[in-house]
Amino acid sequence: MRGNGTYIGFDCEDVEATNSVHHWLNKSGINVARIGNRTLGLRPSLVLLPTDAANLRTALQNYHPNHTYYEK
């Protein structure tokens, strides 16, 4: 059925944290969308492989609030 799919979202503490995490994930090659002031959303393909989920987990684990001052 067209229009249905997997939607995953999560909230951050505040707008600044949301902006920072959004920038970090995009810089890490993870495509995320702003859903609201504090919410980021993923719209993965219908086939979300374990390696795809592992890449997201690794990017979030490596996140640092001052990432703009650190190169990956």
C-alpha cells in the first residue's frame, strides 16, 4: 500500500541539542529529518538491515555536543 512505511522518531532535550544531533548524524552519513522542535525522524527503507541500524547506533554513541570542534 502506497504511503505506508516505517517511521522512527526520537526527542532530544531541547532545540539546541536537536540541532546539534541533527547536524552530527547528517555529517555521519545518517539521513534524518526535523519533525518538530525537539524531534528527529528517520524514514528508513522498507528493508532496514542490521548493519544500517548498527551504523545509526555507532553514530549516536560517537556523538559529542561539541562535535563542531572535533573532526571524526
